[in-house]
Amino acid sequence: MSTDLWQRGCERLAAVLPEQQFNTWIRPLAPMLRDLGPAEGVDVVAVQVPNRFKLDWIRSQYAGRIESALTEAAGHPVRLELTLAPRAEPLPGTAERSPANHGPANAATLVGHALERPGQARAVGSPPPPAATTHRLNTALTFDTLVAGRANQMARTAALHVAGAPGVMYNPLFIYGGVGLGKTHLVHAVGNALLKDRPDARVLYLHAEQFISDVVKNYQRKTFDELKAKYHSLDLLLIDDVQFFAGKDRTQEEFFNAFEALLTKRAHIIMTSDTYPKGLVDIDERLTSRFDAGLTVAIEPPELEMRVAILMRKAAAENTEMPEDVAFFIAKNVRANVRELEGALRKVLAYSRFSHKDINIALARDALKDLLSIQNRQIGVENIQKTVADFYKIKVADMYSKKRPASIARPRQIAMYLAKDMTKKSLPEIGELFGGRDHTTVLHAVRKIGAERTTNPELNQQLHVLEQTLKG
């Protein structure tokens, strides 16, 4: 096989895959520069993948598409062979611990690795603080209580890998997504799983603001050795919302030091943020480049079925039986995030208890009437057209013009989809507001965008942002 065949196959994939998916999963792949020759009449293309997680994901999600693209490019059958790339040799002085030996290093080793100036370390014989009272974990947030779905599949799989073998792969693990999507639940689940396997592990969960507060306190007292002793000796650091480090130079400096010390001693770091590493603003590039050096995964807004499952699970935890039709009603009307979904459920359950009535759709509609009235009052087709036009940087007039280039037609279809989904307008009414188009045109757009949303994470994220914007 030649690199030319791989290049031609990639060009075909780039034409059919969303840009974000192609750049994340296909573009970084490295074809092996050796001729494998045909096997049983089929050419074999060998491609190296950097780690086991990506290998499993590409094999399950993209291998078929890649083989088809290569077959089309070659004009005859081609089989894809995915292999793990050889691991780099560890740096001198940082010999890797085997998966069978993940226990925390002894005190002398911890001090030597964790502190920039060993002479200022805590005395070797002094005991560490008891992990059970200092980890700040919510013990109710576990993998068992996390509802799994397509929206969090990648992040959950990576987190399970880390919990099973901390310090070995995906270090650091960077999880990003909007508010209330389950990022915090996931990092707590990793910490709880590790402590279940290794009760003596040094685990710490905190919000970025707590780290900032610790830096300020130690800066005022000039006790940075205490800060180093606290953070540099951990086995697992879980830190939420690192975007709060923006513009805080001293905090970033201290976090960089802790980050380097923990990675050197093969401790694991998991971070969350509201955006991907390169999208963080006012944070030093040397930090963001390290954030992105391990594995970066997104948590998407939950799809309808996952929202229903969450509602059913949460209701069961409250010892209440939730009728499935009521769960679907709530899930269809509350789409923003898990946190708002739980809030809506609490309202329905409280309304049922206070009124001594059974839970049904009529009761749910009464309990959520304020939320439903706000949605119906604020969102109109004209507002949707303007919001979508601004988002995709086209003119509002393009929404009802006869122009058909893809840069205009696709945002127009998205606006039609949102109009059908978020207003009570009929298909003919929506078509009239989009330049007198036939209702079948609107129906085609609604079905097309709806189907693609379930398979295209990038589009799903864009629609989520638009829905949040429209809901105010």
C-alpha cells in the first residue's frame, strides 16, 4: 500500500464526515510506511493508532467507513488493519509503574518527585492526611448512578479506563461540555472507584476556585511549601472548571508546577471545563498545550431517550414510580441539561405530593406551567431565523430567499427544524414564513436535520447552543 492511497481515502472521508470528527479521529492516523501486500486477494492497509481507547473507538465507529473509502479509492477491495503505535520510552528518572503496581509510592519517593526543593518537604516519617476525610468526594456520584448514553459515551469510557489504571493512559483526561451535563458526576465517579480499589490512595476533588483560594491564602502567608505538600503528593487530582484560572497568572504558575510534578510521578489528573483546551482564553499557552496532551473528550447534551432514562432513574431513587409517558413529556420540554431536567422532576414530584394526586401528563403540565409558558412566549419563528442567521453569519433575508448554496441552505434547514421543534406552528405556516415554501420542503428539512443530529456530535452541539440561546 502507498501513502497515496491513504491520502485519496482521506479525501473521500473528509467530504462526507463533519469536519470536527474528521480532524479528531481520522486526520491524526498514521499509515505504516511498509508494503504489506495483498492477503487472500484483498489489499491490506495498516494504520497505527496512538492508544487503546482511540483504537477501540475508531474500530467501532469508523473502521467500516475507512475501508469503504479506501476500496473506492483503490478500485478493488481493501482491508483496514488497525494497530497500536509503539509506546515511547519513559524519560530518564521517570520509570513507568506497571499496571499491577499502581499503589502510592512510599513517602520518600513522593517527596523526591513532588517537590521542586526537597529540603522543604514534609518530614519523610510524617503521615499523610487520611484520604477518607480529605478527598471531598460525593460518595453518591458513582459509575453505577451515572446514566450512560450516546451523549457521554466517550467520556464515560475514558473515565472507566482511568479508574481501572490511573497514571497509565489518558493523562491528563480533559472533559468539556456545557453546564449541567454530568462532568462533575463523572470525575467524582473516577475518584470513588479508585478509593474503592485502593482506600489508601491520595485523591482530591476540588473546584478551580478552591485552588485559586489556596494560592491566595498561601501567597499572603508566604507558605507555598504547604501548597506544594498538599497538591504535589496526590495520586489523583480531580479539578472542575479550569476556565476559572483565566487571567490569574500566579494561580496558573502554581497549577503548572503541580501539574508537572504530578505527571512526573505518574499521578493522574482529570480536569473539566466549559470549552475545549484551545478555546480557553487568558490562560497561558504552555498550560493549554498540556491540557490537550492527554485525551480530550466532550460530553454532549443528552438525547431524548437518555433524558427519559435519567428521569426514570431519578424518580426511582426518590421511591416514586414515574410513568413512561410522563417522563417523555418532561424530557421533550426540558432539553437544556441534566441539572434542569432534575429540577423539573423535583417540581413534578413535589406538586404530586402536595396535591395528593397521581403523576400523569396533566399534573406534569400544571407543575411545569411557568416553564412551558416562558418557552412558548419567548420563541417565535422570526426570532429563530435571526438567531440562526447570526450564528452562521448569514443575512436574515437569506432565510426566505430563493438562494440555494450550501452555506445558506443548511442554516435555513436548521432554522426550519428549530421552528417545528420549538414553536406550535404547522408545517405550512413555517413554509410560508420561509419565503412561501411548500410544507414538504419544511418536512424534508425537519427529518434531515433530526436524523443527522443523532449521528453528528458537532451538529448536535450547535443545535444545543442555538436552543439555549433561544430559551434565554
